Amino acid sequence: MHLFKIRFKLRSPKGYKMNVGTLDAIIRAIVGWILIHLGTVLKVQMSKPLKIILLIIGLLLLITAITRYCGLYKLFNISTM
């Protein structure tokens, strides 16, 4: 017998259908966090444009992990849900 039943419904941003699954979102969040830290926090020697590119890619990965929506997946009709 379950004492507690927790039910939740994942919601996507208004007008968007989620197409990023849980494992995909977790991997995106981890890789995004690593890229952001490589470009900003860690003292890795690299050019400034490369740091900016890493930061942008990392932020995009984090945003897609949080919103669970990927525009490229939509373009190619892919879903990992």
C-alpha cells in the first residue's frame, strides 16, 4: 500500500511540445554545465572567442534541458520522450 502518491505532469513552454526525454535532458545539463565551467570558471588556457563559443553552447544545452524542447529535434522530427 502506498502512503503517498506523487503525480506530476511535465509541462512544456506554451505552444511547444516537449521532445527531449529525461536521460537526454540530464546529459544535456551535465555537458552544458561542464562547457560553461570550462569557458568561465576553470583556468584553462584558450582563446577568448573559443571561451565565448563554449559559453553559448553550454547555455543552449542547459536551456534545452530545462525546457525539455529542442528546436533541432523539431526540425528533424526527432523525439527522445
